[in-house]
Amino acid sequence: MPIQSILRYPHPVLKKLCRNVEKIDKTILSLIEDLIDTMHDGPGSVGVAAPQIGVTLRVCVIDVSKNRHGKENNHGLLRMINPEITARSGSATMREGCMSVPDYTGDVERATEVTLRFTEPDGTVREFVASGFEAVAIQHEMDHLDGILFLDRVTSIKTGLFRRKNY
């Protein structure tokens, strides 16, 4: 599948609330493959959401297994359709970056554990608890589905936003 261009802030699609997927068909399966290819192509990327490539549907992919922060604690490649967080606990501040905001990183406070429910590409509903870096990545990508960027959650614009030195 082809690698897609990532929309950059302040593109208006990045601020839109995404629609639920009503039917899993070839278009949705192709979208998921495009998201996976785009994620793997991104430098250090651990996830991509559909609106980042201009599609306002509730679909995202995440894989923290190759990242040093997620290597020991992950559920592998997640292909999520209509994901929802049903519970949150704990709190920690971590530095986040985003392919849609390539010039900055920021300190964001997130839950350290989330219970997640979503539909797999084969139609199976899956539910599990994610923690640590994987939980943070899930919350970050799901924010994209609600039109929220990490910039909207930075703990302090004065002290918590940093210009990226290289990407």
C-alpha cells in the first residue's frame, strides 16, 4: 500500500471530530494498510490516525514494540477501528512529538493505564488494559480522532513546549 502524506498543523482536518466507521470494507482495510505503511515510514513514529492523512474516520494504528520505551510492555501492532477508552487511571507527564507537528515536542500529562475497546479489521471486538508508553501512544492517537493535538494538552506553553532540534 502507498505511504501517505501527513497533514501538518494548522491544517483544518486535524481539528475535526471523526465519524465512526459503519462498515468494514475494502476501503477501510486499504486505509489501515496505508496507515501502517505511513507509520513505518515516519521517523520514530509509533502511531498514525486517519485524520493525519486527511480521512475523518475513527481509525488509527499503533505499534510501540520497536520503541525503547514500549519494547517490554506492548500488545504489538494495533489496528483500531472505532476505538474507545472505557477507563483511565494514574497520571504522568511525558514528552510527546507528532508527525503533524514536526518542529515541536511537548510535555503532556496522560493517564498511565487505560482500558481500551475497539474493533479489529476482521470485525472482532477487542478489549484490554494498556499501560506505560503504550497507553500514552493510544491516548495521543485517539486524541487525533477527536480533533485534539498534543499542543492542546501541553502542560505549559512557556515551559512545556520545545523546538525539536532534528527530526
